[in-house]
Amino acid sequence: MSSSFQTFLRRSSALLALMILGACAQLPQNVDRPVSTAIAAPATGTALADLVQQRRQADKAGYESGFLLLGGPQAAYGSRLALIEGAQKTLDLQYYAIHADASTGRLVRGLRAAAERGVRVRVLLDDFHSTGRDALVLGLAFVPNIQMRLFNPLAGSRDSSFSRLLNSIDDASRIQQRMHNKLFLADNVLGVTGGRNLGDAYFGNATNGNFVDVDVLAAGPIVQDLSRSFDSYWNNERAYPVQSLVTREELQAMRDRARAADQELADESTRRQEGEGPPTAEQRARAWDEKPLDLRTATFVWAPAVMLADKPGKIPADSGPGSTKAPGLVVSRLDDKPGTSRGAASLEAASDIAANGDTVVEGLLHLIGQARTDLTIISPYFVPGKDMLQAFSAARGRGVRIRVLTNSLASNDAPVAHVGYARHREELLKMGIELYELRSEQASFGTVFGGSTGSSGGSTGISGESRAMLHSKVLVMDGRLLVVGSMNLDLRSQLQNTEIALLIRSNELSRAASEQIERGMRERSWHVELVDGSLVWRAPQGSGLKDATTEPDAGAMLRLMLKLFGPLAPDQLL
């Protein structure tokens, strides 16, 4: 028997043993979850609260809450650094994914420093991606004054995503339902929400591809509503303290393996000749200034707003007999009384309409039912189910202009999700909906919100021919209502994942967002049309490209694979 074959057998046996052991793993029972909540009365008494109050008074604001769109990667990153450095009482983070890479490393060091100076740090992370190298972020749970919990965890070894999925194969309905919310809150008075997870690709720092994304920095009482949503997830039975799932010894073993892998990469790097090959993410991070956003000079737009948030019960606690989802939508109170202005009154009416839905996406569909003139939508994964198609059809019947910007096949980081959009594309076009698909190769794309009123873009932080992938989730209705959140307009966000969104009633922010989105559609996206029964992709203005009659920039093999296997995937699983 050859040595290579023996090696193969040993590795195969080890993998099989790992899968069998993983399949025997179970989630812990009777877990201790000490209840904790956001600090009360944050209006004064901390540096951030005082800053917000001073900014509101200086602007002679008519509303209590203020907002700043964060389109550019550096503004998005800098805002989080500013919150970390400015926090004196609490930092609360809620994310679908946190990647262990250069960008997150800087944030993690900031969180550790905040904890050392007495800030209580709580980190709530969906458990699906916390495997392999990314499991290293779980080390935060063992830092004094930092608490970390995993939402809807999978049992099994964190060395292998495959073994964890195999272990949970009899619980498939639960594991595909994920906490998709994104929050970064400081002292219950300033916070960031939107589409970004934490990692290089979300901050223009990845070498192979970067996400085009947008967040909003919120200030004032609306942040208290975001904190209440965070608390409902943090104290939920689906949230497991990391220590109940991972030991210090297991974490140390993961660190050792990561160091060995890093050393291999370093050795490979030294073998290159100087100047050859693309810079590593770490090199690019060092070249980035990593400056916190100056909150003293940030331009807030003060406006009435409400929060839409799915209840954590949208994901069942277990899949045993009698286990069911408990959909429910939380619509926050309006701090500015409706009688104070037409803007507040119209938002109050809009929030009442949204409250008729069971989920964030369903609430937005109810809002779409009230559109009168136009809808501008960004949804990276756009898989319209029956309810969405009906809402769009009814809006078109009222003469509402609808424009949608989504990913092209080439720019989609999850190509299979493109199938659910592509199978409805002709129907949407016949309905009169205008479709735009992001061009994937955008060396300097970076943002669709840079340089506009009430927004902070900054330089993109992206260099070289990095692939652009759309990840923003935005809706602008009738030029007066702006929605920014974590949700996609797809069945996964509607029926399975939990989501959160801010509804901001502001002509100024809506106009600024619309102008930037329209520019992105015009200059950076393919305009899809139906000509004589066939699809045509009109090239972006000024690109010098030719129109296309097949999915642009996508290889023939990828198109063939999706054509063959796409019909097998139902919309609700995409």
C-alpha cells in the first residue's frame, strides 16, 4: 500500500470520525443567561450624550433624533471607531457576521481598550459563520467586562462548517433561519445600523472583492428604540453565552492553528520578489489611516423616524414537537408628537400602516401599498415572492414609477440567489418596473452615497481592480420617506431571517439618497430592457462598453450551471 494512499485513508478516517462526533453533539441545556439591559436616561451625563445635545441645540433642530448616511467605507469604519473611542458606559454590537481579519482586528482592539477603561461591552453574533478562522472573534467572550453571546447556534466542532451542518441535518428548518440584524450602539445615544457586517470586504479593504454598502448613523431617542430591540435578542432563550459553547482550551487550539496558517502565508510572501503580486489585506489596512469620524463636525439631518424590527421569536427556539415560529413586528414609538409637523404626522401614519405586517419586509410591502408617485429600491438579493409581486403590480396600477437596483450575475457574491431574481425578470419588466444591475468591475465605485447632503462618503478605501458587489438595502418612497436597514426584498428576509430597519421622514435625506442612487444606476449599472421579447443589457453611460444580450461579465460556465440547476431551487431557499 503506497504512503500517499495511507495518508489519504488516515485523513478520510479522521474526517469521518469528526463528522460522526459532530453528529453526536448537542446544544447545552439549562444555560445561565443573566439578564442585562441598556443604560437608562442617556440624554446627559456622558460625552456622547452631551455632544448630541449640543449639536441639536446648535442646529436649532425641530426634531429630537438626527441622522447621517454613511456611504463610503472610511466613513462607515470611522463612525464605528468614533463610537468605540467615545463610549463611556456601554457598547452593544449585534451582527450576522464578524470576520477575523485586519479591519475587524482594529475594532476588536478598540473594544478591548474600551472594556479596560470600564465600558460594558456586549456582543451578540449569529452563529452560522463563527467557524474556522472567524471563530477567533469568540475570544472576546473571555475578556473582562466583555460579554458575548451566539444567537441560534449550531452544535458541533468549529473547525468544520460541513460537520456542523451535518450535525444539524435533522434541524434544517431552524439552521436556515438566521439573525440578520446589524447594530453598533454606544451609550444608548448614538448608533449605526444598515447593511454592513464587520470585515475587510465591508470596508473596502479586501483584495478580491468589496461590498457596496450603506449605513446610517443615528443620534438621539431613536437609539433607545434600537437598544430595546438589542435587549430583546440578548435576553432571548436563543442567545447562548459563548462560554457555554466553547472552552478556553478549544479557543487556544484554534489560535494555534491560525498562527500556523499565518506563518505559512508569511513564508509564501517572503518568497515573492519585491513588487510582485497584489498587496495583502493586512498591508492595505496599514496603509489606511483608520481615523475615527469627527462627530463634532458631522452634519446630522434632524427628522422624525421610527424603527421596524422583527421579534427574535421569528426564529423558533427548537424544532421539537409543537415548535413554531412566532412572527411579530416591533414598530417603535414616534418621539416627536404627530401634531408638531406634517412630516411627523405622515410618518406616524406610515408606521401605523407598516404595523399591519408580521415582519419587517411585510411592513414595507404595506408601505409600498401607500406609494403615490415613485419608489426607488436597492436590494442586492431581489427575489420577489407572490406578496411582493402583488404589491408592485398594485403600485404600477396606480401609476407609481418603480426602479430597482440589484446585483448582476457577475457582481452577486451568491450567484444562486440570482436565479430567484432572473426567473421573475421578464415578468417585472412587463409590469413596467425599471431594472438596473450593478456592473461588477468597478475599480473606484465604493459608494452610491458619497458627497451628498446629510451623507458622509470620504475616499472609497478601495484600490486596484477590485470586484464590486452590491450589499446596500435602501428604499426611497415618494421623495420623502427613506428606509435603511438589514433586509433584502426576498423571501428569506420576509419569512426566515430576522431584520431591522429605520424609517426616516425627510425630504432632504430622501432627495440626497435618490440623487446618488440614480447616478449609480446611470453610470455604474446595466439597464435591463425587454426588446422584441428578448432581454438587453444597456451599458452604463460613459463606460465605453457595448450593450449585451446575455448576462454581462459572467462566464459561460456559470451561466450554464445556473440554467441547469437553478430551476431546482425554490425561491424561499435562495
